[in-house]
Amino acid sequence: RWTEQRNFEAVLDMMASGQLDVKPLITQRFAFESAPDAYQVLTQDKSALGILLQYTSDVSQRAIKRVALKQDATFDASKPVIGFIGAGNYASRILIPAFRAVGAQFHTIVTAGGINGVIHGGKAGFAEASTDVEALLANDEINTVAIVTRHNSHARFVTQALQAGKSVFVEKPLAINHDELAEVEKAYKAAHAAGARPHLMVG
């Protein structure tokens, strides 16, 4: 399942970057309200390859960036209050349970699509799920960030978290080249020079 998940994420990345064009695979389009007709075509028309359901409402009316998972959550600011970036298999099966076992205070879990965040965040006791990394980093209640995303994003998120004055736990690798490592080191030194003094740990 881990391999399938990574392959799925790789395909999504390729679609987002334009490397993989799926438009020629779309054979029919239906309004979302006509979804039953689309499923009928899918089961009866052997030439149907890709069926696209289209929403007529504005995206802003359908898309939200955060979902509250707990009402009136409170946190002890003298202890780590954690925001998680990433909720893949390793994060959800290994890291989150390990953090929970030692009494971590879970604030926000951020994922690209949101669904994993809601599912795993709800099970683990996070206060909210989100798709907004910037909001997590700007939240003053969160003092520690765990980064468990694709390897090529680690250094960027670590740098942003350090610039926001947060302590960081990042799953290996910290960076994938010397330039990224130099940016992390620069952000770490700048944060300490400014008096924030965040910790940085690589798992």
C-alpha cells in the first residue's frame, strides 16, 4: 500500500506540473447534478474512458482550507504544541502514534488534499485539519512543526518553519542538495540571532 500511495502521489505531482496530460483521456463531461447519468454511461458504454463531473458552483463556495476537528481546544504554551505537515503512511502509522504516546499536543495537521488530514487528524486528536501550510506557520499557538512530506519538499518547509520561529522535527532527509542545506543553515542561524532559538531535529 505504501508503494501504491507513493505512485499515486507521483502521478498527481506530474499532473500538477503539466508533465502528464490527461485531457485526451476525457471522453465525456457531465454536470455534477447529472452524476447518475454519468454512472449509467460508465456501466453501459464501453467506449467511455474518462468521465468528468463538472461543478457549476464557484470554487470558493465549495473549497475550504481548514476544518475544526475539536471544539474549544486549549493548549499549554510551555510545552510543544505541534503542527504536522504531511499525513502519509509513515506519518499516520508511525510518527503520529509515537508523538501521541508521549503526550504531544496536536494542533493542526496539513495535507495537500485535506482528506487524509481529516481522517488521521480526527483519529489522533488534532484540533483541526487544513490544506494551508502558511496558516499553520503563522499560527502563534503552534511552536513545533513536524514535517513528513516528499523528500524534495523537506528543506523548503524546514526553512519556512525556522523563519517563523518554530522548532522542527523533519523526517530524513533534511535536504537533497548542498544549496538546500545552506538555506536551512541560514534560516536556523537567523532564527537564533533574532532570539527565537528554535530546535531542529532530523528523524
